[in-house]
Amino acid sequence: MAVGSERPPWAASGGLPGDVGSPDVNDIVSEIHEDLRAWAVAETGDPDATIEGLVRTSAGFSRENWVFDLVSGPDRAGDRRALIARRDPIGSVLDTDREVETAVLRALEGSAVPVPIVVWSDPQGTRLGRPTLVMERADGVCDWFVLNGDRPLATRVAIAHRLYDRMADIHTFDWRAAGLGAVLEDPGTAAATAAADHWEDQLRRVQLEPEPELELILAWLRAHAPTSAVTTLVHADFKPGNTLLTGDDVTLVLDWETAHLGDPHEDLGWVTNPVRAGEHRIPDAWQPDDLLARWSDRTGIAVDRASVHWWNVLANFKLCVIVLTGTRAFVDGRLDRVHQPPLALARVMLDMIGA
């Protein structure tokens, strides 16, 4: 993932306070520094490779982000590369596969979809103790609420166009020609059922008590699962906060850990979810109808409104399971963030299905 130049105030210390069961921050930084240097030497063949400026910029909701410069040559006289290591945390709200993420990112390199460049990949976690990707770092700004920020309205609408054109580029990417069929399973016409199966499996894995509201919603999802007309690459967490802005341009799409093959209506349901309106809509200027029309024009794929509604509900079911995953990690002592029960999301879904 690329990061901008701004760092949070605690980044100068080299780490985050409050990691569950973690040793002293300085010890963590020293260990990561040495492991990164050994990795760099092994990958580059340069015994003089040096790691400089190592800091942990954020915990992230599902990954640790460590930024650093890699300097080559004796006396640090060689090339300098700005990099970021994204390491799996001890506890997370998502369970994803670094090998799959690496394959997706490398397949997208050079395409119409701008993605971070993977430099090294360690899906097994042999280098830093946990699965890690090292990527090139780029300048820019990550702004979750850019569409409702302080830019002029016309500028924000133009940014919205660029954002969702990038999403359309994902859906028109030729995943077959890129060889992703060897890495990702094609659910065919049953993408909705496959998604319901996946998120039910995740729910059963993490739930600590009965969740009757979610059982009712799951039954509705199964009874109304739509049939997919086309299989595309799906980002599965597309939002302004997972892109990088340079000025008013969208220059990078980030966070590909949940990418898979499926129905493009999944991404449409995610970005038109009323719960996320503050991120994806501009009052009186950019609403779901505008987004869907532009997306259809860009992709040549007809929008099925009933499918969008189904995926809206699935999006909130997914969010509930993610919250419960965080709750389970907290109870198990693997995460220090307290997550509230997703009752408000359950009420939203019950209203959406008319229950």
C-alpha cells in the first residue's frame, strides 16, 4: 500500500502504544529493523543494504504498516527506495491470504487500474514473523470523506467521477487473460450464494452467542439470492479511503486483500450502501442513480436494481460479521480495540428487507 507524506503524531516514537501482549516499542522496532535488513540482503544480494527511517505509521484495521527507505551500496551511497511493509497483525477484523493478494496485485501491474507495486512477498510469514508484503511507497493523500470535504462542489463531483471510473476499470479488467483464473475461483452465476456461504462461515467461526437478527437476515439473503450475469474481478472494499489522491486525481487503488472473482454488483452494493452515504455520496450532486448510470456507461454492463439491493443487504451483513470478528479477537486477547455489538446495522438490514 502506498502512503502519503503525513504521519500521525505518535509515529516519531517508532510504534503504536497499547499493542496486546507486545514488548517495549523500541524492542519491536529493533527486531523489525533487523529482520527487514536481512530480508533486503537476501532479496537484493547486496550485503550493504541498509534500512533507514523505519516507523510504524498505523495499526490499520487489518494490517500493520511499517514505512522505511531501502538504501543500497557501501557507505549508503547507492540507490534509495521508499517502501512500506504491510504485516498481518496478531488479531484482525479480517482473515485474508497474502499469496492471493500478491497474485492480484501483480496481475494488475501495468493495467488501467493503478495499484501498489509489490517488491517482495512473504505469504508464509518467515521473514517478519507474520505474513507480509513489501510495496513501493508513493506520495499522496488518503481521505475517506473527500467527497464531502472542503473542495468546491464541481471539484468533488469530478473526483467522484474519477473514483468510480477506477472501480469500473476493475470490473472491465481481463482477469482471464491475466491468468487470475488459476488463483481465484470463479463462482459463475452463483456469486451471491457463494458470498452468503462465505460470510455465514465467517459468522460461525467468530460468534460468541446467538445472533437471531443475523439469522433472519441470512435466511432472507438465501431466499432472494440473485443470479449473476457476468463474472468480474471484485475489489470488495472500494471506497475513497482505499484510494490515494494526488491533487484532485485518483492515482492509486489500495487494500486488495479481499479481492476475488464475483458479481460486479457486489462492489455496486458496497458503494451505494446507505450506511456509507457520507463516504460515497454528495448531497444533491452525486447519488446512487448517478453512480450506477456512469458505471453502466463505462463498463457496458446493465445494472440490475434488485441485485444492487440484495448486495446492499449483504454489505451490511458483512460489516456485522467484521465487527463480530473484532469482538472475538478482543475477547481472545489478540486485539485491543473494543467493538460494539452491531445492533444498529442489524436494524438497518431488517428495515431493508421489510422485516
